[in-house]
Amino acid sequence: MFRTNRKVFKNLIVLSAITFISCGGGGVNLEISQPTTSAYTYTWETASPESVGLRSSAVQDALDYAMFNGNYSQSAIIVKDEKIVGEVYRSISDEEKANLINASPVLTDSFLEEKMGAVDSGSLVTSWSMGKSFTSIIFGIAETQGLLSINSRASDYLNEWTTDERRNITIKNLLDMRSGLNQGCYDITEADEVGNCFDLPASQSVGGGDIAVASNQLTGCINQNFNTELHGSYNYQSQDAYYLYSNCDSMLLGEIFYRVTGQDIEDFAQKNLFSKLDITAYWWRDASSGGQDNGNYLTYCCIDMTARDFIKIGQLLLNDGVWNSERILSSSYINQIKDLQSYGLKFWYIQSGNAGINSPDPLVNKFIYLAGFDGQYVFIDFENKILMARNSLYYPAFDLTTERKMTVGSLGTSNFTVTSPMIITTRGTRVGQTFSPFAMTRFLYNQ
């Protein structure tokens, strides 16, 4: 799958990568369709920090840091023992608007106020790559229900892989980002629109690869070959050397789920996860026609819900997979997440010392966490039953249709998840993300 015509590709990226962020919003008020309604209700309890063994000053310092003017934060929440002990929301500040306009002059004060103003607890935030962790949880639920085994070979369902060395890649290899496949990057010269990132200049290969521009983000991922340049020949019995963070590894899981169960992953999630936790969730698809559901679900990213709903996923894990006295996810799957010593099952791991926590109160040794681009986080402290979450300023762009079908284009011709500060200023002088989740943990834990 060697790609040619890099100049064409580079010029296209310069013209089209995230040009939707300019401003103006399309000028039409669209009625957004609602997902399946919840069969349950859930109300968070609130409590003072001292009542659950935390210090009010530490909780306040952590929240103050998260919401500091210039951090572009929309929400921050801290939970202990299933009770919210700190929670704050805010809209975009005048200083932040000025910074974004300076970085991308096509933006205007009125546009930013319209899109990122008037924020409250009912406002949506988005997952970016935290959606990968949701995909993992949904596979865990399906395994709990006996619908699949994550240790199965992916080629049992992706028959495109049965005749070459990809045939031994397991579902768990994909969940652990250890497939050994190339990352995928958008390439206009390819019929499937997704090329190999190692063919591109290093500056064009960011994060897990760049597939968001492709109208069909699935087919090119299925077509990715084993990365022999990086790994040599494939050895399915030794996976440690194959770690490479890849959006394609995660995108493939949505199609595998569809072929295994006969259900698209969003419909299954609504019935078996979101509705049970009283979550109203919206999951983005690619812009292809047909596929899993008039498009393919972006199982590497892009789920919209409220900040309070996002933190429920952490609480489900702290509850050992039980919600409203019903087992949703098996203890064995949660234990695999809880016992991680490196990235795995779409979750991140860090030791508290590596996060800069040197004298913790309460004592904590490690965090398992969900992470997404532009500063989306849920941190899980299994030892103390503490959750810490933060989301950046967000609005969903619906320039084309009311459907969450991702299409990247110019002003007025895009459907996209628009977060601040990096996505919204990509075409201008990019404003770097200043928020650090590790700094927030230091404020909360260090004495």
C-alpha cells in the first residue's frame, strides 16, 4: 500500500484540515434528533469534601486550576465515594476569545460567544479519544453477555485478513494498540482515502494518525498492512514490541462488533450501557453511505454527552461493573483495566509519582484514566474511590445536516466536533493546550 504524490496530499491537508473551524456556523438553526431515551433515572448525590475524607482547600485548588482563565475549560468535576464533592462549569472568557481570534482572525467574538457561551451542567462536551475507552467497555459488556471473546482472532470476522500475516491479530491486540499495523492517514490519491502514515512527513503524522478527513474512515483501515518497516515480520506470540497508538486499530473494532453481533455498536451501547446509566449520548459516524448505519461509527472517538454523564463511566468501573444492582460489566474485565501497568484495553496508566504527586493525601499509587484530544479526561483512583474529570470548551458543528456524520470542509460545509483551543485554531497559529491533568491531580492530592 505504498502511496505516491505526497505534494498533492500535503497541499490538500493545508487547504482542508479543520477548515470548518473558521466561523459563521452555516446560518441555520437545525433541530437535532434525540437518541434512545433512558429506561432509568439517576441523580448524583453531593457532599462536602470533609464528609468523605478530603480537604475542601485541595478540592477547591484543583477546580480553580482546571478553570483558570486561559485553560479553555468548560467543566471540571471531582467525585469521592459516589458523591460529587466539587463541580464547576463556565463559558469562554473574553481573554480566551481574544487569544483564539488572534490565532485565527477569521473567528469573531460574537461567533465564539454563540458557540461556547452560556455553558451549564446540561451542556454537551465531547470525548475525542476517550471514546476509545467506551468502545473497550462495550466489548467488555458483549463478552460478559457471551456474545464474543476479545481473545478471538479479528480475521474470524474480517475475512479481508484471512490470507496474510494479519490473520493472527486478535481483538485484544486491537484493544491494546498492538496490532502491528500501520497508522492510517488521509490520502486523496488513494481510492480508500487512507494511506500509511509512515509514507508522510513526520509533521503530518499526529496522534493516532489522521483519518478524520476521509468520508469513509473504515475501508482504508481494513486495508492497512502490517508495518514491516517498523516491526519486521509479525510474531503473534510476542506482542510487547508492537505498541503503536493508532486510530485505525480502534476504528476497526466497530466493524468487528457489527460483524460479530449483527448490531451496530451505538445501538448496542444505547440498550446495554447508556440507557442503564441514564446517559443521553450521541455518537458520531463517518460520512459514508451504507456501512453499519448509513455511515460507520467512529469507535476511536467522538461521543457527545454531559460532563456528569462522562464521569458515570468511571463510577461504573469503581462499582465493579454493577449499576442499580444490575451487573453491566464483569469483574474480570474491570480487573484487567484496574491492573494495567501500561496502555491497554483503551485505557491509560500512570504512577502517582510520575504525575508529580510526592506526598499524597489520601495515599494513591496509580491512576487509570481516559484521555482525549484537546484535554478531555476522566481519572480513576481505584484505591480511594475518587474520580476527577475535565472537559474543554465544545460545540458540535452542524453545517450540513442534523446528523452527526463527520465531514471536514470549509466554512459552512462541515459537520465536526469542535473543541478549544487546538481544533478551533488549527488553520491559524495553533494555540497550545495549557491544561495539565497531572497538575490538577497534584492540587488534589499533594499535602
